[in-house]
Amino acid sequence: MVLMHGISENGCELALRFAEEAEARGVVLVAPLMRRSVVGQYQQLLDPKTGIRADRLLFDILDAVRGELGLKACPVDIFGFSGGGQFAHRFAFNHPYMIRNGVLVAPGWFTFPDRAAPYPQGLRNSPEKLDVPAIRSIPFHVIVGDEDIVRDSSLRRSQRIDRIQGRNRLERARRWHHAMLEWGADPRTSLTVLPGLAHSFAQAARNHHLPRLTFELLEAGINSIS
């Protein structure tokens, strides 16, 4: 499982929080550190200023982990919190054969399944040629708190984004989930709204057992097709 941090660069915290649940299931955790000072807009895969491709950095990381542990290449599950959730679903859109499931926790904004809108708001001119049937085959599980409604400085805002996606993370999660199902996404795609939760990974892990919830969502999807 790949764990993608948000702009606070808390990859170590994600790995520590997920370690117990992952060990119980025999799951290898990979928690990249995408420093914005180096990678830039890693959430969009392709930094528009530097041209650095964060998705290709993840390729190298996964290859190194597999080589170290003697693992065969296979699709992985990807989890992302906030900016990491942005990276996770954009990576899955552009490299669907590499992803088995996506768990997106409170991304600030989304790439919508809209071929007319330019990337990263939509699918036009994506970094890679898109395989729509392959993307639709990926179950995406969106998690967000019912109090994640603050328009803080880290939330990307514009008249267009607010109009199409909503004015806060809760609205945006709901609209994207609905848009994906209308687009024909895998029917296991889900939306979970957690009560009393604002925009905090630590709070979600502590009060809502987020790592356990993540694995339960993934296991429920696997069992539904077994």
C-alpha cells in the first residue's frame, strides 16, 4: 500500500499510524516523501513550473522497494490524505494498471471525469493518454469529515472550481463521488462521511480509527467480488 502525505509532509506519521493494521495483514507500506521544495506541485503529478513528474518518482520508489524485498510487480492500493488524495486519484487516472484501489481522504479539489475541462480540473491534456475503461474499473473510496467545511489558505479556490466542485472539501467529495458514479465508475466506489471530523489526519486516526477503516473498505470490496 502506498501512503501519500499532504502538504504537511507527514509521511512518517502515516506509516506509523498504519503500521499495526498493515502488519496484521502482511501488507508492505510505502510512504514516499514528496518535498514541495523539490517536487513542487506533486499533487498534480506534473509540476507546471519545473516539469518534474512526481508520478515517475513513485515508479522509481516502487521499483526500489520491490527490488529490496524481492517482490513481483503488481497493482497496489494507494491511500492519500488531503494533497496526497489529490495525487492518489490523479496517479490512478494516468496509470490505472498500477492501481488496485484508491482511498482518498479529504482532497482539497479533484480532477473530474470531464473530457472538455483541461487537466488537472478535467481530463483534457492529461500527462498520459487515458484508458477510460481501465480507470472506471478502479474502486475509489472517498472519506471526509462532516465538519471539513473551512475555506482555509490551503484550499484551492476559484470561481470555476467553487461553482463546479463546491465551496469546501465536504461538498467537493460528495460532488466528485456522484460524478464518478454517473461516469460509470466501479460500483464498489464509496463515500464515507465521518461525524465530528474536521481536516485532521491525527483526529481521523485517533477518533475514527482511519487505518482500520481504510483496510475494512478495501477488504469489503475484495469480498464483494470473491
